[in-house]
Amino acid sequence: MLVRPAMRPLFVATGVYPALDSLRADVATYLDLPADARTAITRIKPSFFLDGRLVAVLLADVAVAFEEYENPELDEFYRERLARFIERHTLPYRLDMAPLKLTSLLTEEVDALYRNLRARAAVDVGMQEALSAFESAWERQSSDWTQITAKEAIRAASLLAENMVVSASNGQENEFSAALNRMRNGNRFPSNEFANIFSRAYTFANTYPNIRHPGNPECRRRDLRREDATLAALVFVGLSACAHDLCADEA
């Protein structure tokens, strides 16, 4: 229930939250008796966790584990506590109570895009390298967020998108803007304004200081925030995942 070797880490590293370290150290006790398990539930905080989707999986697993106690009071307490936990911290999960089901919103759609991206990268060494570089940069900014690591993640995402878009052009273009314009001229997007989303994101990565280039200091209005890196990555990774399918019916 608490250890999933095949998945990425769920919990923040030791030494950050003493309360979490205490739970870890005495986990056998908390899983031994209903009263102890109920006490443990009240001590859980969102800051203990790292990965949103896996948190949803874990919390749903806890409900299954509690069924072994055959204690209706504990089961009901957990359901109520989980509902309050999600509402209080505005977590991006949908909770269905009967039967208990916890769904991380948009996870399936985003996962499908990323699976498609990985499948495309698996057949091309250059794209594999670009994807690996993005994943490494994203991991760094997730665990140690600074202006530098955020810029590295955005840069890696833009290079990944450039690799994918150029690959989708079948060698006819070798640069992001030219390949994107070819897709635009071929009516590969629902509208030019839709294509402009990606064009403007690429311009941002080129002109904001020290992402892809020295950039233009006059373009900078403020420092980057975490949500800026997330939004830029979503734009570039989304295009990367869909680029080949957008060009699928070309000769």
C-alpha cells in the first residue's frame, strides 16, 4: 500500500517534515489497529506528497486496505476525512463516495498525450535525447525550483518541440518556425490563431532572457513563476505529442 517500486517516489524526502518522518518510522503501528490508523489519517497533509496522480492512486488504495479491518466506523471516517481533505486543499481530484473512487482530473488525457510522445521518440535517437533532456530538466525544477532550473526546463521543452515538429516535416524543414509555418500553410491547425499559440510560445523562449538565447531584456516584465514553467511545458509538450498526427495525411 505504501511502497510502489515500479512508480516514481510518492513522498517528500526525509528530513523535510518531522511529522511525515514520524509516520514513516512507525508505519507498522499505524497499520496494526483501527484506532491507530484513524490517528494517522488526521496527520496527513498535502505537502507530504510529490506526484498528483500517484497520490490519487495511493489514497484510493488506502480505502481498500481499510476494508481488511472490517470496521464500518473507520471506513466511514476515512471517506469523510478524504472528502474534507480534498475540499480544504482544493486538490485536482474528483471523489465519488459509493463506491469510493478517486480520479485525478485530466490525468488520462495528459497520460495519453505523453504515451504518444514517448512512442514517437522511441524510434528516433535525436528525439529520444531531446525527451530525456526535458524529463531530466523537469525533474530538477520540480525538486529544486529556481529561475535557472525553470529556464532550463522551458528550454528543454522548446527543443523537444522543435525536434518533433522538424521530424514531422519529413526533412523538408529544419527549424521550428519554418516547420510550423509549413503546417500552418497546410491547414494542419483548426485556425491560424491556434497555431499562433505555439509560435508565440517559441518566440517567448527565444526572447525572454537566458532561456534559449541571451534574449531581449526589454521583453522581461517580471521573474518567472512556477506556473509559467508549467504552462510553457504544457504548450511545447502538447505540440510535441501531436505534431506527427497533425501531419499524418500528408503525402
